[in-house]
Amino acid sequence: MTLPVLAITSGEPAGIGPDICLDLAAAELPCHCVVLGDKTLLQRRAADLGKKVAIRDYDASVAPVHGVLDVWHIPLNAPCEAGRLNAENSQYVLELLDTALESVQNGTFAAMVSAPLHKGIINDAGVPFCGHTEYFAEKSGAEQVVMMLVGGGLRVALVTTHLPLKDIATAITQPLVESVATILHRDLRTKFGIENPRILVTGLNPHAGEGGHLGREEIEVIMPALKNLQTQGIEVSGPYPADTLFQPSMLQGFDAVLAMYHDQGLPVLKYASFGKGVNITLGLPFVRTSVDHGTALDLAGTGKADSGSLIVAVDTALAMVRNHKH
């Protein structure tokens, strides 16, 4: 049986991305993982960590071997030291993303999985960069994408992502809520195999606005959006107060939660699953997952980095590939 081939971008070279990618060589996974990164960097990091990993150039005609890491070599722009950011390598990080994107779109890979990168150092290099989610949306021509994290028995998608808190209320409009919920519903069906997804929706304000006394976004924006979605056959319920929504009695029987902003939905999920969670970009014309953590510069090269989230991200991508219906 031919195994699905997945692209793994190794992320910020000074972070833990290379460290955790090395663990894929020994992981028991029903797929072929190909790490995109600098081969010499990976070899040196393996030596520094005392990991016995054989590294070879990726050859599509050669089957994967346990204990061997297949690498699509992309050279660093500048020398790299674990834990020390270097803006000169920002273009290298973007080349990893561009190569993976092109290769998953042309069918070389069945999906892509991303190790963490450092948004700040890319911006410091003079390249405006908001994150993987926004970058892949623009580069792939996706009309709109949605960030969803999975872990701890939860699926949490976001109406808004990386925005300052002061800008969120203005950003949340009825068309946005409707379009995000529609993408979430569609991808739960086509990439997760859930025939009739059921979605719980949070309010924006404390107590979901307390009948308009603590804000009117629920009344004027969210409720009309949910009513429109329901007329289209999309099973959405809410808006519910976020502080009481995340409990077993509320979540039972539902497939996902749609939260209004980043720090409303994700703290709960990350508390339940940190180190084992997965970040998924919905709305793309391909499957893309990522780890649920950052570059952890202080752990790079120390041997203390946990590859659990990367392994789960690979497993999740593989499951999505198998469930994918166009």
C-alpha cells in the first residue's frame, strides 16, 4: 500500500522546530513524513541533542525507513544557533512555506504540517507577516480562511484571530460571522467526515450581553447571523456566555464551538490539551495543520522540547486527508 506523503515545514531554525521534527524519524505513523529544512542544521541539532537519527535526501521513489528522517533540503541564509534569532534567516523560513505550499498544491504532498515560526523576526526583516493562517490564505488565493484548534476533546474555531482587543467588536460583523460559520460547517463535513455538524456559538460580551445591558453585539450582529445560517440548514446554537459554555453538559452532542476572538476560545482548549493540541486552517484548498505552541527559544537545543503536538498534528492531517471529500 502506498503511504500518504506529508510535508513538514521545520519552522524557525533557532527554535524547537528542528528538534521536534527529528522525533518524526522514530514515530510510528501510517504515512511518509518529509521535513523541509536545512539538512546540515538538522544533523547538527541531532548531534547536539544526542539523537540517533539518520538523515537522507528525500527521494519519492524510496520508501520511508524507521529511524531515518527524509529531508527536502532548503539551505539556511545564515548560520544558526539554537535560541538565537537571526533576521537573515527570515527568507529561509518563508521559502519553507512557499515550497510546501507549491508542493501540496501540485500533488507532490497530500497535506502540510507546520512547526512553529517566529512572526516577530520575519517582520523585523522587513516582511509584513501576520501568521501561517493569513500567509497561506493569500498565497493560495483562498477567499477566506478560519483558524480552528483541536484538542482535549474540543474543536474551537475563531471568528477573529490576531487582532488587538480594542479592534474586535468593530471587526465582528454579521457577514463575517455567517461566512466563518459556513466554512466551519463545510470543512467539518468535507474534511472531518461529520455529516450534520452541530456548532455552539459564543457571545462577544460578558453574559452574552445580558439582554443588551452589557453590549448589543449579540442582539444586533450575532443573533441575526445565526438565524440566517439556520435558514440555510446549518445547525448553529447561541449566542452563549463564553464563561459557562465550556462545560460537559453544554458541549455534549456538539461538534465544535465558534468563539468570537482568540483569547476567548483558546485558553480553555489549551488548558485541556497543551502540548497535544493541533492548529488547523479551514477554508484552504488543501489540508494544513500545525502545532499549538510557539518557537520556545529557551528550550531549543536543550532536549526538553516535547514533540507531542507535532505528532498529533501529523495524525490529524492524515485523518483529514482520508476524510477529505471535494
